[in-house]
Amino acid sequence: MKVIFFDIDGTLSNFEGVVPESAIQGIKRTQKAGNITALCSGRSESQIDADILAIGFDAIVSAAGAHVSVNGQTIYESVIPPDKYESCLSLIQKDMPDLCVQTNEAVYVREDGYDKLVEFTAGFAQDDRDPDEVVGNLKRLPTLSGVANVQKMFYHRAPITVEEVNRRIGDYFMVTELSFGKPDPYCGEITVRGVEKSTGMDELMRYYGLSREDSVAFGDGPNDVDMMEYARIAVAMGNGRDEIKALADFVTADVDDDGIYKGLEHFGLL
């Protein structure tokens, strides 16, 4: 029995949010073969599309490893201490009007930064979806100060690079280039250092009484690096970044070319 972890954006679904039918069939077939399937995403659980949840995954590792649930029950959660959150917020929010704050219940953006988010998602999605749908469960607030149970944050088009943001906010946090679309050093996600996708993966493996030797991961972007390094079998999508392909045991086809199905088939997981 294997536990198979799937990133969402660019892996399970394309960047228009479409999950190929072949991926759905592959997931159902590998479950029937006795394997466990888990989403493993930078998205908080509240952001995950209902259509994706309806596929019927056994478990969800969300918020880049900060939250793990099995059949709807939380088995692990890490949130940013309020003092650390407020300190980080004071150092970055003036340069990031569309900063989004993720919790397990919703994603929050400042009222005065919403238009910037509209501008970004309109140019990115290239379809009629509004920011609320692209981001998922988005709510607007006058201020982000005081938001409770924050799991992580993300932003777009800051005037400073990810590397510079890392230097500014200190060692407690880590900034990774956003795994959503084309490479862009001015878009990033902010997590607690040491809380990564592999953290949630390990919690889930221990919950099932299994070891990392029984894990398989499918990924494509920067926040999948530690996931790929953790998994016994790492599968990179054909549309993935070069650094992800370099970590892979196998590079499958693009997401829209039945990449998930072909990867499962390659390793005899169907």
C-alpha cells in the first residue's frame, strides 16, 4: 500500500482549474488497487474547489503542510503565533497591498488591496473567473491585523524579490516563489520555517502507520521541492519547473496530456 500525494495547481489541475478526466479515473483506480490518495497543496483547505474535493481523496495536506485532515477530521495543524504574525505583517504589508492571509476557514485580503488582486488574477486566469473563485473562499477586511489562526500568507507583484523579503522578515519565516503560473521572483508565499509540505506528509504517514518509503508524490512547482525530496517515488509533471524535474524519479506528461494517469501507470499503481 502506498500513500500518493498530489499537488493541485499545475499538477492535478491546470492553471484554469480544470482536472483532466484521466486524472480522476487514475485516482479512483489507484484507490481500488488499495492505495491511499492525498491532496498536498499550498492552498488552505477552505480554498480547495468543491469539484476537486468531490473526487474523493482520502486525506488532505493543506497550507503547505500546516494542516492535515483525514476524512474531514483534523489530525495536525500549525498556526502562526499572533505576535510573530503581527510582527511579520508590520514589515511587509506596505509593499504588498494584495497580501492574502490564509486560515482553515477563509482567505483574507485588505479592502484597499482587492483591486490589485483583481488585476493580477484577471491577467493570469485568462478567463471569466473573478478573484474570489481563483483564490478560493476570499473575504475582504479593512485591516489584516488581528486575523486569528493564520496558517500562511501569499502575495503578488511586490516591488522586492523573494530573496529580499526573506532577508526582511527574519529566520522565523521562509518565503518561497509562488507555485502558480510562470516563474516570478516578485510573487511569493510566506510560511513558518520548518513547516513544509513534507511536515504534513510525515504526519499523515505516521497516522497510517507507514514510513516515507511508502510515499509517492506528484508535483510541478517551487513549493513542491521538499515534497519531492521526502517521497520515496517523486513524479514531476512534464509542465513542471526544471528544478522539480531534477528531483524526480520520473517525468510524466503535462497535466493536460494525461500526466497523472501516465505517472500512476508507469509505477504500476493502477
